[in-house]
Amino acid sequence: MIEIHLYGSLKKKINPNASFAEDTVLHIPYIENEQLFQLLDRLNIKLDECGELFCNGKVSMATTLIPKGARIGLFSTGMHLLCGGQHLKGHGFITKKPTKKSEYF
């Protein structure tokens, strides 16, 4: 078996009633020599719907082989988790530092 944790809008793709506040975890059979992109196909998730892909806590490529007993994390497009917001700052989405508490929200 492998354990799959879904985040963001991918939760709703698998379960339309899923809450964004609750964990969405799947346990599915392991397939020898399966790569992440093949797992996505099994779940009816398109690669372009995914942002970050993790295998056993490491950022992974779509061609990563999934080991037996793996823990997979699938994040939807638009969820930039690795850089603490630096990705958004670097692309100009965040253009100024908040000066008042009200500007944080």
C-alpha cells in the first residue's frame, strides 16, 4: 500500500465533500515500478493540476519511481510551499512590505 495526502483543490477532485480544514488521505495498492505521473493518471489527476509533488518528504519529479510503502504528498497548482513566499515575491505578486497590521490580511 501507499499513502497519498492531497492538498488544496486536489481534495475536492477526489472527494467533492472534502473540507479544506481536514486531512484527505488515501491508501491505495502499491504497483511495482510505478512513477508519480502514472499514479496521477490512476487518480484521474492531470499533471498540470499539481504544483509540488512529494515522495517520502522529498520534492519529486513526475518520473520519480514510487517505493513500496511510500508516503506521497500532492499539492494543487498555486500552492507554493517551499520558499516561504519568496516565490511570490520573486515574481512580483507581492510588491511591498506591509506597514500596518491590517495590511497582512
